[in-house]
Amino acid sequence: MRIKRFVGGSLESNGYIISTREKGSCFVIDPGYEPKKFIDYVEKEGLTLIGVILTHHHHDHVGGAAKIRDYFGVPVMMHEMDAHVYKGAVDRQLRDGNVLNLDGEALRIFNTPGHTWGSICILSEKSKVVFTGDTIFDTDLGRTDLADGSPRDMEESCRSVIDRWSNEYTIYPGHDGSATMKQVRQYNREFLDCLK
């Protein structure tokens, strides 16, 4: 998988453009800031944008979605539990277990509540990558003290979903850098505490 990361805003939020081949299809994930940078990259690379996927409803991950949607005429997708909170248009409400197709590569949607009710992770078994939003980072977990956060839900997401990913998988989170699950299991104390 080809992964282009953009970092924006005072919170240094990560947004991504993912594709599998030159001049193929692509998805935008979490365009929080500077939508023009996403638009320019898609056009410069000759890609065909087929959708915008939002991992959760917080502004630093969704701020540029509407402009990209309107510019390309593509759907915005978000989990149904966050869609009613998001102030923009959601064209497809996602559910746990949904599979999106990226030029033949399957992207599986996992609902991982804890940071928000409708937080999702997007997993490609073929490429062994997971886009985790603000659920899990390299050395800690997402906040659970906001309006629809839940420490109990986060613990369950870690136990029933994230801990099943093999060490070879690489996470691409909503902030900070990427990390393998092997590194997460070595250095992410908050994750390890959830498994006790």
C-alpha cells in the first residue's frame, strides 16, 4: 500500500491518502486541516478519489472533509455512532465488519469505542497496516475523558480487537508516528495495562 501522511494544526493531527498503485483509486482518511494539500496531491499523482473515511467526529480529524467531498463529489464515510454528532454530511454510515474495496484490497472496519462511541480502525490484512485514529498511538491510548469517551470501552477495544493484531502489523494513528504492534507491545504502557 502507498501511504501519504499529512500533519496539520496545533494538535499535529495526521491525515492520510492511501492507494495501491500509481494513478489508481485512493481514499482520504481524516483530513483535519488544509484540504487543499489533499486535493493537490490527488490531482498531482493522477489518483481517483473514491471516498473520505473519518475515524471519529472530532474537529481536528474532520475539518477538511466537506471541502474535499464537495470538490471531488465523493462520499464521506463515518461510523453510525459518530455520524449523528458530526456537523457535516455523512453519505455512508459505517458499521463494525464493513469492508471497503481499494483496487481489490480489502479494508475492514472495526468499531473501537473508547475515545468516542463511533471510533473506528481501518485494517488491511494484505498490507498488514491499520489506521487507528485516536484509539491507539505508538506509546499511549486516546483520551477517554471527553463527552462520549469511556475507559471501560477503551479497555474492551484493546482486549477484543487490538490485541488480536499480530506483531507484524503497523499502526498509523491520528497523532504521532507509526509503530509496529511489536513496538506497541513493548512500549505502550496504557495498552498493556488494559490487558491485565
